[in-house]
Amino acid sequence: MTESFDVGDLKRLTAVITDVDAAAADPTELTLYIRLPDWTLVTKTWVAAAEVVRDSLGTFHFDYTIVQTGRHIVSWQATGAVVEVSTLEFYARRREATA
């Protein structure tokens, strides 16, 4: 089941990178792509961008504030020392009025 969130929510996007033996490993470079519902592409790169945080060997995260309603496609792409791609999607809805 695809997760749903409200516009304005903070969503932690996490990547766990492993080598061919399933051991945690850091890639040479890690790129995060977020395809927004209007087809805009947000790109963040580990090592080059401070926004992608390395938590421990092979584990990374980025805190994304949801700004649009609709389907979001997230892809982490590791290159260099370790090559791996992982993709997920989630939906965002307009925040309902609160009392």
C-alpha cells in the first residue's frame, strides 16, 4: 500500500546502501531524485550537498517538506564503489481544515 501524507508534512526519506554481499557500504556518490506531481525534479547529492545526511555506514537520509498534492516518486541512486538504485512513491493530499 502506498503511503499518504498532507502537504506541509515533513517526510524523512531514507536510503540503506549495501554491497553485493549485503553488507552496509558507502557509495562514491549518492543522488536523491524526487519527481514532484507537476513533473519538477528535485535533486540532492551526497558528498556535494549538505542536505543529504550520512547517519552511519551505508545509511543516509533527507528531510523533505511536502509542497505539492499528488504522486511523488523518490529514487536513490548509488554509484562508484557501490551501485544500487531504490525507488518508492507516496501521495500527498491537501491538508484539511482543522478546528
